Amino acid sequence: MFRPRSGRLRTADLPWLGRMIDKGRAALSGTLGDYAFPCSMDLDLLRYLGLDPDAFKALLGLCPDDAALLEMLGVDSRSSAEKRLWAEVFEVRHARLLNELDKEEIRDKKG
């Protein structure tokens, strides 16, 4: 059963990015299951990255792994301070949903 990374796990210093990558790849392969791509949190991150969902999925199709994708996204070219501020705002804005997802996915792992 498909399960994306935790939304709190930071990829290239950004929360949600790893999860969005996992969900986007699952959407492309038809294995997304009950998850949604794009969801409102995906859209929030995509706005920050300056992409729409279709452009992101196109990049996923071109990049075989996270390292190649991050290079194409240019995430490392953004300043650490900018990414840190965006990450903090994102985590505060979406704290309730991040907490709910953590609880739900931990519960699912247990049984």
C-alpha cells in the first residue's frame, strides 16, 4: 500500500516537498490510492516553487530521482533564510492538518 513521506520531513529544507514528490510520482504511476494530488498543501508549495501541478508532474516524468528533480526545481539556489521563513509559515499555517496526518498514518501503521 502506498504511503508518502511525512509532510514534516524536510527535503531540501522544505516541509511537504518529499511528500508532494511521492504523491506526484504515485499519481503518474496510478498508485495514488486514497491520497490526493494536488491537494491544497501541494498547491501552497507549488505556488512557492512557481509551478502549476501539470508542470510539476512533467518534471517528475523527466527526473528519475529526487536529486535530479531538486536540481531542475532550483530549490538549492534559494537562500536558506528564504526557505526557512517559508517553511516556518507553512508549518504554522498547516499545523492542524500536519498533526492529523501524523496521527492517522501512525495509527494505520500499528494496525
